[in-house]
Amino acid sequence: VGTRLFDEGRRFRIGGWWLVVTLVGVLSAAAFPRLVAAQSAWSIGPREVPPPAGASETLSEAIASAPAPDVAQGGIAIPTTEEGWLALQQDSGAVSLDALSAQLSVSIERDEIDGVTVYRVTPDQLDARHDGHLFLPVHGGAYVLGGGDGSVGEAATVASRLGIQAVSVDYRMPPAHPFPAAVDDTVSVYHRLLQTHAAASIVIGGTSAGGGLALAVVHRLIADGVDTPGAIYAGTPWADLTKTGDTLFANEGLDRVLVRYEGLLEEAALLYADGRDLKDPLLSPVYGDFDRFPPTYFITGTRDMFLSDTVRTHRKMRVAGVAAELNVYEAISHAEYLILADSPESKQAFDELGDFLRRHLP
Amino acid sequence: VGTRLFDEGRRFRIGGWWLVVTLVGVLSAAAFPRLVAAQSAWSIGPREVPPPAGASETLSEAIASAPAPDVAQGGIAIPTTEEGWLALQQDSGAVSLDALSAQLSVSIERDEIDGVTVYRVTPDQLDARHDGHLFLPVHGGAYVLGGGDGSVGEAATVASRLGIQAVSVDYRMPPAHPFPAAVDDTVSVYHRLLQTHAAASIVIGGTSAGGGLALAVVHRLIADGVDTPGAIYAGTPWADLTKTGDTLFANEGLDRVLVRYEGLLEEAALLYADGRDLKDPLLSPVYGDFDRFPPTYFITGTRDMFLSDTVRTHRKMRVAGVAAELNVYEAISHAEYLILADSPESKQAFDELGDFLRRHLP
């Protein structure tokens, strides 16, 4: 082992990557040394990362003019009481529907389906190629925020960009309604939509917790023997509530939206799971079985802390033979294709989502 | 601008990502503040990155048992003389073809086509589904290393895994033969292969500089009005010889194969380009036009310093309507799907490459 360890160490220490490339096949992973105990974490950096010259001017300038993420401060202070959470939720849902309607040229109608609040979004300009198609958006916000009128932002953006009808789910949230309320509410709405729409003509999806919830709902539908939607839009999905994905570590402090796992993400995961195993596939869908999943469109970025969760889910789907497509944007942090709505990256992302749906929905 | 700058700073400073997500559509990138001068680079970290729990056991254990990359030491000492380069090249090409043949169950025959050295690789087990298909591999090694008998490693691996015939190009290299010798040699061989094979039945490709060279050759073929191959295999392609890609900075010291740009990569780029503009699309293919490119299969990893070059090229292809597929592996450093040949990641990568080729070649 001593000799092998030396060889292994030396092979990488001299940076001799051409050597290992040319020796592939001769070397084998089985010959790699196994130490009794795993090494502790590598300490990487500090790195100096300039604004991304290979990204769009919009993104590069936005990053250049922004302060560096403050890892020490991290996310917001986490409420310690139920009242604190409710106040924060109310704040995050305080959006003007009139302004949103005017800005995106959509009409928004608040409604209720089987006791679940939904928002029906109709773009002024419907695209005939999406006749009969329906988008079922589930909002982001770490399962604990972004509800109420605030829940309709992404739904309105996608409806407007693609010219597609949407029925957006304002699912119940903790602390009053932890898991599985979000899944239950979305499944309820889906069942009612099946009375007027073919399953294959529906696309379910969203960003962040919305992407994760869409995947979880499809796990549930398959378990229940219900026809799945025709497609999934999984925008940088929170597919794993545990701190497992490598980019949760590697992109800490580089992702200017999420910044770090400790704080909001960690607390929200525990609050939502309400004592259940965080690796339950209905909470962390990456741990599920993807055998019968519909075509799925993934979007993430190289600076995204959920890059790992996105690519891990994509890989599992491809191994299962699912028509899953992965799209990674240069230097994009978590959900920035949505946040920087006027960037070329955002335009590309939703143009291509539309193209994907038109290829896969009837 | 003062108020807006405050808003922008505050929005990210409080980590209020749910807020910006819900406000999307109301906010617009046009409202983002523009500073007179771009900020300098962000200093990120140091981060503590544990072995990747979401990767395969093989990869995770290989990383856990390896020393952390040494950024200060970086790559190898760069030769300062032509003799020094030639000695290094000879060393990197010193591979036993007999051992490779036995290990991978292939026969390897050294040959010459129009003055270019090639290696004809025939697997003992040909897959009938690849009848008539031909793999045209171009080796990695930063355009300056990995030639000679060492050039056949990846060719033999792919031929063996897929059961496909290969004709591997041992193109000329600097210092004696800088750009465009590598492109010229590969194009010469391709033209001769067209005498016995339909263009559509050929897949050109490789890893690292090999991936980049494959893309450059297709740029040249399109410019010359020659029929392109039926598909491209672009393994973590060196698609940009300049230090532009964001992950050259972000994954410095995390990618245990490349480690950093300064040193071998930078010197090799200059040696190969021989005074030409590094952004010439035949040197840095990401800057070219991808309109008429054939279906292309991309492989990279979240720790790969060429992650950015890979996703930037994939994006440009998708925008151009090319049938390009992106696959990103959790915690894989540059070319590790090739280096850790016995890992599940490696098996997945080549199984799926075969599947991709069978979908796109006649």
C-alpha cells in the first residue's frame, strides 16, 4: 500500500494528467489505495474569482457591480417562533398582482380548487402551439416562503414567455402545515385538472423548492398508479434536503443567491420535514426511482449551489432511460435565470423550455 | 442610482432569494445599477470540501484517500528548451501497447495514412450495432503531450467498451509542429477515411485537447464545404485556450487533475498557438459558429476546471439548434471518467456515449 500510495500521490502531485489519460486502461481504480480512515475535508482557496467574461454582458455586469457574498453573515436570521415565521411569510408574499399583470401582459385570477388556493394565469398572447397545454407551476421559497400572491411570479413569467395557460398552486406551508401538505395540495389540484386535461398535455414544474416539489409529486403519482404529466420543468431543483451535494460545499460563497447551506436552507429543511427522514424520496426526490418519469428539462448554472443536486438527478434519470435534458449556464447562481429576467440567459432558458415542451407534449 | 444600489446590495445581502424569486417580472435587469468601474475579483473561501458523499463509492474513496491538490506547486515544471519538451513528450508516450491490448481485449496496429501516424484499433468483440461505424479518436495532452504509443489509450478504451472500430490519429505536435499541424493531420486522415466510409457513419472525438481538436476539425470541415462526421464525442473539451471560463477560477485547487491554469495549460496554449490569436475558432472552438454541427455528446464534472468551456460550447450549440447532449458528473475532476476507468461514472459515461451514437449514426 505504501508504494501504491506514493504512486497515486505522485501521479497527481506532478500534475501529470496527460500521463494518467494515456495510461487509462492500464491503470484501474481497483489498484487505488484504500486508507483505513477517510481524509478530512480539503481546504480550498481562497480563490480570486473575477466577473465571468464568458457569460452575457448583463450577467457579468450584474456580478461586477454587486458586493461579494458574505458567507459569515449568510442568509437571514431564522425566526425562532411560529409568529416570526408567519410574519416572514407574509412579507415574502407581498407582491402586487396588478403590477405583475401589467409588466408581463397576463391576467391573474385567484381561485380555489378543492380547498387549495390557486392562481389561474392567462397570457394576453396565447401561442397556438400550446393550445390544450397546461402549465402547473409550484413556487420556490425553500418550502417555507414565497406563498400567497408572491407564489405566482414564476408562473406569470413562464405563461407570458411561452404563451401558455397556467394554474399555479399556492400550497400550504409550515409551520402550520409541514410535509406532506405541499405534496397533497399539488396532487389534489392535479387530479381536478385531469377532469379537463389529458395528463400528457400537462407540464408540472418550478424552480428551487418548486423543482423539487414537482419531482416529489411525480414520485407520488407513480406510486399511486396515476398517469404522470407529459413533462417536468425542473429548474435547479432542491432535490436533496440534506447537505450532500458537492456544490453545496464547493460553491459556498460563490453562489450569490443561496450563499451557504447553514441558516435558511438547513432550518427550512427541518421545519418542512417535521421529523421525517430527510432522505425520503418525497422530501429529497433524488433518492427515488426514476424508471417511469416523463421527459424532464433541467436548468442550473456553474455557480449554483444546487448544481450537484441538479446533475445527480439528471444522471439518475438518464440511467433510467428518461428523456432528460440538462442545461448549465456559465456563472449563473441559484435561480438567476429567473431573477435576471432581462438577461440573454433568461431568454435562452425559457425559449428552450418552450421548444422542449412543444417536442414532448401532444 | 444610490437608492437602487442600496436595494440591489440589500436584496442579496439579506440572502432574500425567495423574495427576488417571487418578484421576478416586477424587477428587471435593466434596473440593475451600473458602476463606473467593474469590481475586482471576489475572494472566495477558504472552503472546506469533504469527499463527495453523492458520488460513487469508487470516486469518493479515491478522493478521500488522495492528498489535496497543491495549487502553489501546481502542474509540472515547464521545459524551457525544445529538447526538454521532446524528452517530456517521449516520457508521456511511453506506454506498452501489448499491455493495453491485453487489458482491453483489442488489437492495435500502427499504420500510416498520407504521412500521418495512426493506430488501427479493433476490439475482440465487435458490437453488431456498430457495424459500419468508425470512431476517429484524437488524443488529449494539451496539444503538446500524450502522442506516440500513448495516444491510443482513449481510443482503445472506447473501442473496447463500445465494440466499435477505431482509427486513432497521432497528430504532429509542437514545438516542431505547432498549430495548424494537429488540425491538418486529422483532416487528412478524415479525407482518406471518406474513401471507404460514409461521413455520417464516422464519430470524431476525444477528451480535453482531443475534444477541443475534434470541434476545431469540424469547424474546418464546414468552412471547407466537406461533409461532417455523423457525431462528435466532446469529452470535457479544451474549447477555449484563454483563461476565460469561470470554472478555471472557481474550481482551481478543487480539480485534482488540472489543479490550475498557470503552468502547463497556459504554456501549452502559447506553444501550440505559435503566435496566433488564441480566440481563433480553430484554436478555441467555442468562439466559432455552430450552425451546421452534427449531434454532439458532452461529458464533464462539477469539479472540472473545463466545466465552463464544456457548458459554454453546449449552450452555443443548443442555441444553434444542434442535437447536443450535456452530461455532468457529480464531483468528477477533469477527465476522471477516463482516469477512474473502473468507476460507475466511467461505465455510465461510455455506456451512454454508445447509446447516443447508436441513436445518431445510421
